[in-house]
Amino acid sequence: MDRTLDLTQDAARLTAQLVDFASPSGSEKELADAVEEALRALPHLTVERYGNNVVARTNLGRAERIILAGHIDTVPIADNVPSRLDEDGVTLWGCGTSDMKSGVAVQLRIAQTLTEPNRDLTFVFYDNEEVAAHLNGLGHVADAHPDWLEGDFAILLEGTEGLVEGGCQGTLRVILKVSGERAHSARAWMGRNAIHAASPILERLAAYEPRKPVVDGLEFHEGLNAVAIEGGLAKNVIPDACAVTVNFRYAPDRSMEEAERFVRDFFAGCPIDEFIVDDHTGGARPGLTHPAAAAFLAAVGGEARPKFGWTDVSRFSALGVPAVNYGPGNPIYAHKIDERVDTRLILEAEKVLASWLTAP
Amino acid sequence: MDRTLDLTQDAARLTAQLVDFASPSGSEKELADAVEEALRALPHLTVERYGNNVVARTNLGRAERIILAGHIDTVPIADNVPSRLDEDGVTLWGCGTSDMKSGVAVQLRIAQTLTEPNRDLTFVFYDNEEVAAHLNGLGHVADAHPDWLEGDFAILLEGTEGLVEGGCQGTLRVILKVSGERAHSARAWMGRNAIHAASPILERLAAYEPRKPVVDGLEFHEGLNAVAIEGGLAKNVIPDACAVTVNFRYAPDRSMEEAERFVRDFFAGCPIDEFIVDDHTGGARPGLTHPAAAAFLAAVGGEARPKFGWTDVSRFSALGVPAVNYGPGNPIYAHKIDERVDTRLILEAEKVLASWLTAP
């Protein structure tokens, strides 16, 4: 295959070429090189590089600056590269087709074709989104070069099937440790069973009713779930310890402090000996009331819907840049072996963005 | 430490040496070797070995044969080996001090010192008592060499603090499997949480009230406990499986069938997808009305009390050999990190047995 990206082909064909650059997390260098090289060939852009992250910008002095961002890594290849166009002529199969090289192709096409957009544009291509948060390239750029990410509004081209998804929920994981007193199970009354003592925790979880608040016009859907439980020492011993790991996914109208307080209050009165915050990342409000976001939503012509999962939208949010998800991929195929994309959505996304960014 | 057992030291010191041979279930070989070697040095005994089980016998043609049996394994070490004699001079600390190397020390001392007992003696040392019933060395010997276990009366030297304990409770272990439906925890409502579904199982266990029936004049004490719980796939996945392992210790007035029926009925209505009988051994009625048992009880001069734990008394019972528990260990310390024994009880048990077995 040709290792030089051809940005003159349409976004669907370009997606296929991007998929053929296998780039699972940690192996993005070759693709980052190709993206950098292709962008440096465009005289209307200035190009920066940090690790395997590439940032390109127009500098037209427009009143507003829009960021188009996408990650260039994929989950591990599973015999699904190179890409393959289905005989139906519209379905493209392969690793990263939906998550999210179709979005990256749209970014690159906008970079190639809009030499004089009506707003200044910043294109961000970053690595390691599919792995642990501390490896995430967008986070690294935000730390090292926050000025590269300045803007009025950001669009993350993660797959949404062409809908606008606003905000994202926060996620808090806590470990609840319950203790008891060990004894031989033949004389259980000499001890205190920590698994039995955990019963009220499960009772409350089983009775939990999710809150579905409307935030900036979008209805979110919270969730409070045990994702692990562990207890027991030996088959004839009354266990003196039981640990329940609970994940709270919460709507972005709660702050991180409020979310933690909610969980503590929810389990108040349960015999918890240790309450350990294992992981916590805040949510992001949809921000659709921001003029730039509203203008984009009007241009797309659709309704926005809430994003339940955590995405890098919340990184922009933390930088003070309102952000939404909007991309051609279909999230239900993300991370699946039979990943695919409807190429008509890719062409449509390019058309929508180009039209909004060139309208007089 | 010296890897050769010194049977000429008193039973308390011998207990300390036995504890210093760490022998958690599955790792008894070194100790079995030492026991075999020490017994083979005694010309009045014939010695047999099967796996890590050692059986030694006198062959004096006496009218009665008494079996003295004990297991040589312990629960896992928990930083409580080697043994340590307290500064009070009588308390010996360490894994297996009460359960039941003090009993094994008494067996070995009787084997060493009684070259011409008034009854023929069979000494049985076996492995894997603290783990699943199918691994139990006494069971293996009973299957492969039932003639080695022939006798008129058996004393199992499990810890009873020097009292005679009759009968034993049965033990049934079941695994209750609860299923759900997997989903990403960001969209928990797409799945069904198996850990939450296990809540009624724990609720019932927490509310359980034990039965205490009187059987052949002795009051037993039942127990129903979760000894393990396990559930969870990944930190962001709603778990589709949860398993609760439950141990039922029941009085010997219930048959095995009745015990299993009780547990099934107890959890009736809980969302259990699989009810797996993982291990089951019946109890044994006290049997103190047998003449050999009565004679021993008279010699000890005490009252009998019920045995709560399952012991291998029930294996002898099944072979047609009446059996009781009588040993120096204190059962309340069994399986505890702070396991200990009162060494005065060890010396007393040796004295009582030697006196009964040498009386004219």
C-alpha cells in the first residue's frame, strides 16, 4: 500500500487508507508521521507535533476558533485489517472504521479542502485514547501545550452515527470494605460473617432507582452498580472480610464532590469499615447553550442527545472549551471484531461540516 | 530445626516440633516422612504407608483393638510458624497447636512409650483433613486398605480441651449461582446485574436463626454461612454472574437428604440459576451407648458433650467403628491466626490415655 496519505480522495476512500495503517494504541507512530507529512504539504496550515500527537491550525484572524479532534489509535487488530469494502458498495469493514478513523478522515478532508473557512480551525490528532487515562495523548498535549487547544468550541469526531451528542457522565469507582471476625464454620457463632454483613449494601444497590436529570436540555441516565464482589478465605472459615466495588455513573449536573457525597450518603448506616475512592473522573455538561454550539447544532439540523459514556469531551470541558461528540462512526460496532461503518455517513459528515464552516 | 522427630521429649515439646514442620494441606510429605521414620524405629510396631498417610500397629493378640487417629495437615500458615512458647511457660502459640498437632504429639508419645498396652493399638496419621472431603487421607486409606482401620473403638484426637465429645455434625457445601446480563457500566440499564440479584441470598443468610436440637442427650448447634462470594468481570462491566458458596453445618438427627432439602427450601424463591452440591458429608450420632465408648468415658471420668464440627468420627462410624473425639487442643482457636494450646492439657491427655491403656 501507499504510505503517503492522499487527501484528495473522498472521505470514505480516505477512511479505508487510514484503516490500512494499523495503529493499535502504542503503535501510532507510522500513522502520525503520515498525518503530519500530509498536513505539512498544506500551505494554509501551521503544524505542530508532540510525541505522536499532531496539531494543525489556520491563522486567518477569524472571530471564532473551532477545534476538530480525533484519536488515531484503535483497539488491538483482530484479523480485521486491511479494510474491505462490502459488495453492497457502502459498508466498509475493518478495525477503526467506526472508532474512529472515519472521523479522522473527515478531519483531514476539512483540513485539505477548506483553505478559507469562516472560522479559524484547529485540527487535533492524538494517540492512546483506547488505553489508560494517563497515557491519553490529548491529556499530554493539554498539559504540555495548553495554548494549542485554545478555542471557542470543540467537536470530537467520535462515532455518533451523525448525531450530536452533548456532555458526558462522570464515573466514580469506590471499594466498600466490610469486616467481620474469622472463625471455623463449624462454630460460626464464635465469629462474625463479613459476607452476611455486606447484605445491606447489596440490598440498597438492588433497590436503587436511577436519576434521569435533564441537563441543558438533555436527559441523562445515572447508574449505581456493583462491578465486583469478593469475600471468603477457605471453604470452612467464616470470612472476616468482604469487598464490594461500586461504580457510580453520574449526570454532569453533579460536581465530583457532590457525586462522592451522594455515594457516601447512599450507603450511610451500612457497616462499611473502609470507603476507598479507587478512580474518579468528572462529567461534562452538554454546553449546548454556548452560541457556537447552538450554531453548529442548527447547521446539523438535528436534535442533540446525551452521551452516557465518558469521552474526551470532558477534557475540553475542563479546559473551558465547550465540546460535543459528532462523528460518522456507529458506536455499537466500536471494539468489535466485525467493526464496520456506513460510508454514506462519512460523506454526509464531511458535507455538513464543510457547509457550516463555509456558510457566508 | 531438627528434621528428625524426637519422640523421647514430652508431648508439649513434641507438639512444638510438629508445629515447626509447616504442613498446610497438600504439603504434608515432609512431616509424613518424619512420622514414618520415627515409628519405623520402634520395634513393637508394624508400619504401613499409603500416600502421605502412615498407619502403625501393635500385634499383641489382645481382645480389643483401639484406634488413635489424627490428621497431620493444618490450614494455611499466617505468619504463625514456627511455634512460640509464651512467657507464662504453658501457652504454646502457632498454626496447628490446637488443630491438631497437640493430638498428634499425644499419639506419637503413646506409640513410643506403651510397648505392651492392655489393648492392641492402631495409630493413624493422615493428610488433607482441612480441605475437600474427597482429598481426605483417612477416606483414601478406608477405600484402599479398610483392614488397616479395623478396630473396636476409635479415638480421634481432634481438640476437645480434654473432654469427650460424641458424634459430629454433618457438613454440606453448596454453590449458588446467580446470573445476569452483561453490559457496559455506562449503560447499566442495557444489562442485569448478577451481584445485585444475589442480594436476597445474603439477606436470608443474615436473618438465619440456628437450630439447637438435643440428640442422644447432647445439644448440637447448627450453622448456615456464606464462606465465599465472587462476582465481577471488569471494572466497567455489569457482571453477568455471581456465585455464593454456602456451608451448612447440621445436627446428626438430619439425614444427608434432609439437610440438602432444608437448604434448598431455605433459599426457595431466590433467583438461583444453578444449585451445585460441592461437598457433602453426613454427621454421626453420639453413639456413647456402645460398651467400648462407655468404658473410655468412665476412664476419663468426665461428661460427654456434643461435637459441633465435622470430624472424621463419622468416617469411623460409617466403617462400623464407634468413635469419639478426645484431644488436648482448644477448638475455639482452630483456624485462627492467634491459634494456641494450653500445654498442660497435652500432658494430661497423654497421662489419661497411657493410664487407661496400661491399667491391669
